[in-house]
Amino acid sequence: MIQNDYDVLEAENGAQAWSILEENSEEIIAILLDIVMPVMDGYEFLKRLKDSPWEGIPVIAMTGDSDISTEERTLELGAWDFIIKPYKERILMTRLKNAIARSRMGYLQQMKHMAEHDSVTGLYNRMHFFKKTEEMLKKYPTEPFVFIRMDIKRFRLINSYWGEEVGNRILCFMGDLLREISGHYSHCTFGRIESDIFGICIPYEEGDCERMLRFLIGRILSYSTTFALEPSFGIYRVEDNRTPAETMFILATMASRKIKNRYQDYIGIYDEKLGQQIMQEQEVFNDMRPALCNGEFVVYFQPKYDGYTQFPYGAEALIRWNHPKKGLIAPAQFIPVLEKNGFIEKLDYYVWEKVCQYIRKWIDAGRHRRLSLSICPGSTAPTPACRTS
């Protein structure tokens, strides 16, 4: 009946069928299974199939027994459908095609779910969470929202010390908290962004937001008596509902860095001052490499005087940034940024080289000058005292 539409592999009993399945599992799209067979019957075959890698393959059970209990037992063991002999070709072919179509639809849905969800917590993954957040904000363009970034302080240490299994339980606990929170809102989005970092976007009402954060902080702090969990929240009030979710996450991350390494300080809020600081830091970051190549960093020498004689006996080397558009920039405006991104070491060597060039020039001219040197933090090179005001 079915050979005209499908390639068919036949087995005389369940044991032989199992061997065929092991050898050809990638090619098999459905199984027609007789219940009464020697060696291994259909019931035993279904039991073995249930917890195997091939349990998603649709099985249609076939028997001459019309007893309802036989059908019930077969379906309970995982058969997708049930056919009683004698077979009617149209019914057999229709049920077979339907089972295969359901299987393929289920496989596509499974693949879609895996592509959109985190495998540990079952929450939306980063891309899908951001997508759903943007769709929600677009649907409610005038409603105020807040984007909240949530993670655990020193989670990597906890994960390393207690093991991945404990770490995954913590992640699932965090996911369950967000599910619980979401039930209080008619619309919101939440997901696992990466590692122990989660995000949730909810309608904003100041008192409600504060209560929710207190609830989350209390639950996380009381999670375990064996080790301490400390939460960290970065809060960004959405100013424009057209803002990309990725941008909102970055701004919430910036807010969370305000409380980094602060004990019992769990909430960082993004504000205008922080935004200006971020913009200034980005401008420094954009200009620092061209500035070094163009020689915009200038060495100044501050005289040092003998306290008894009141005569100068040397100098301290200082660094300034002579920006072509902004003019002279003081160290306090760029040194912290360069220390943060690691570029300071290149500036250390640059200043050291410039000072050595001056010293060589003075020696060649028969003049000797004494300069104050120090080791800049984060660098192994001796450098002039370039970070004083």
C-alpha cells in the first residue's frame, strides 16, 4: 500500500526493527508497528523508544485486536495513532501522511523554540528578547517604560567554586523570579541576555518599580544560607520608545557599573550626568589614537625648588592634551578614561620617550636638568610623573 509513495524497510519482529532503526535513524520518518510480534512485541518496542534519541519519530500502531484497552495502552506508551486490521488503504495513507506532517511541524516548532530561547532557563535569549522588547515599545509608543538589567555580583566565583550545576540552579531561580514578576503586568518582556545577565522591560511607575526591586533584592539575598548572593540592577528609564533595545541594555549596563564593588549597594540608575560622562569618555576613546600619532600630547615641566635655598633644582614632567578643536585638556578629563581602557600604557611610553629626548638635547647642549620620575599604575615602564595636576 505504501511502497509507491515511500521507501520501506521491513522487519519481522521488534528486535530486528530496533536494529534497523539504529542503523538508519536519520532516514526514517515514520514507523508502522505491529503489536503482536515474536522476540520483541510492539509494547516493548514502544517502551524502549520512549526514552531514546528517536522518540520524536511518529509511530502508528497496527493490530487485529479491537479491544479498547489495547488501543489505550498503545497510546499511553507513545504511539501517535492506532489502526485496526483489516487496513483500508485510504485511511492508512491519510493517517500516515498526517503523522509525518505533525512530526515535521513539531520539529520546526522545536527548532524555532531553540533558536529563540535560552537552553538553561527557557527564557527568551538575547536576540529574541531584544526583538520582543522593540515590538512591545512600538505597540505602546506613548506609554512610559523602564529597562532593567539584572545580574549577580561575583557570579563567576560562585560558579567556579560550587560548580556548574549550582550555577545553573541559580540561573533558573533568576528566570523563575522574572516569570513571577511578569504576572503582575499586562505586558512586559524579559529574557536571559548572557551568562548571569538578565533583562526585563516593564511599564514604568515609580512606586511600583521600587516595590518590584525591593522584592527581587529580598528574594535573591535570602536564596541561600551556604553562600551569599548579591544582586546588581542597572535601571534605564526609556526616554524614546523607538530606542533600540541594544542601546537600552548598554545604558542600563552603564548604570550598573556605578555600584560595582560597592557592598550593599544594589541599584544603579542612569541619569543625564552619567550620559554626559559616557559621551565624554566615548569622545576621548575616539580621539586618543590619532592624538598620540599626531603628537597632540604635550609634555610640560613644572619647576621644583629647594626648600632651604629657594632655588630651582629640577622639574616634574606633566602631560597635557593639546586638542586641535577643544584646546588644552587637563589630565583629569582624559587620564581616568585611558586607565580604564588600558591605553594609558602607550601614553606612559610616549611621555618617557619625549622626556628622554629633552634630556638628550640638554646634555648635548651642555646643560643638565634633573627630572622627577615615577612608575605609572598598570605599567612596568618608569615614566615621568605625568598624572599630577
